[in-house]
Amino acid sequence: MTVFNGSTVPDDFPASQFETWYQKLGSAYGGLAGYGLIFEALNAIPYRFKALAEYDQSFTASINAHRDGQPFRYHQERDLFGFFSNGYSVFEAFCFALFAVGTLKNPAHFPLTTEKHERNVKWRTMQQAYRKAFPNDPILDALKTIADDAAFKELGNIRNILTHRAVGGRALMATTGPTPAPPDSIPRLNNMLLDAGTTSTRRSHVARLLGSGLEAAHKFI
């Protein structure tokens, strides 16, 4: 069991990589004025992952128990929204921490002195800044690998859809005879299947991608 700021994190959170990077950042930049932004972003990462895990558990339990239950649609969509929102926020917080690190190393390429600057910190702008400031650093390949990963792209795409609208109707599957019906799906979410693996599989991708990002970030520091 791993505890950060008094809160336990799930076993699949890449705790050792996170703790190593966390301590390295503190020792390298803890005394600098700009470290406060790094610290805040770092603390958000395990919090968002823990929330993701809780929504995963809630959704999985509901879909297993109430696959066809119309009264439970709200709760399931609430859990999907919470899952994908927190899942993508894991990487937004990681991205912001990396950008804030860049500010301390090369502030000309990483402006972060106004609220507008903070709003403009996105994965794409962070990558661009790192390419300009550190054109030969291996972290560039790691960041590109994450950005190009199908699971990362899907996470952001579904988060954006759920942020702006409800997902609408489901494609309900049925069969005759003893063969179990295939899972229902949501056409508006790229026909995403609704079953016991809907969120748990994507949770494993978040842990995988975050772990690789943390390792690359530690090497960069």
C-alpha cells in the first residue's frame, strides 16, 4: 500500500516511478520560487488516478449488475464521465508539471507567469516547447510515443465528447437460443462496448502510459 499526502493510491498506480520523480524534483528545485506550480501538479496526479480507479469500480459493478436497466443509465454515464475526465486529467497534470520544470530550466520557451499562459499548457504546446528548448533530449521520443498511442488519443477524444454532451442511445444486442448476447455499445463513442472491461482495460492503459512518462521525465531531470 502506497500513501501520498495521507491518501492511499491503487496498486496499479506506478508509485515507485512517481515517488522517484517526486523526490528528484524536490531535491533539484524545491528551493526555487517556481517549484510551487510543479508541486501542485504533482499532487494532482495520484489524486486523479485514485478517482479514476473509483469510477472504474463503480461503473464495472453497475454494468455487471444492470446491463439493461434504464434507471441506471444516469449512474453509468456519470461514472464514464468521471472515469474519462480523471483519466485524461492524469496526463494534463503530468503535462503541466513537465511544462513547469521547463520554465525553471529555460523560461524563454516555457512562459508561465500569467493565467493565460497556464490555460495554454496542453500536451501539444508542451511537446513543442521541449522540441525547441531541448532538441536532442531522449524525452522527446517518449512524449511522442505517448501522444501517438491509440489509448491516449481515445482517452482525450471520449473525454471531450462526454464534457460537451450526453452520449445518447445505446446499441442493444440480443440473441436467440443459449448463446449469450454480445455486449451493448455506444455508437457516439466509437461503438465502445459496455462490459466488465470497458473501464478496467482503459485504466491499465493509463497506468502503462503514465509509468513510461514518469520514467522518461526522471531521466530528463
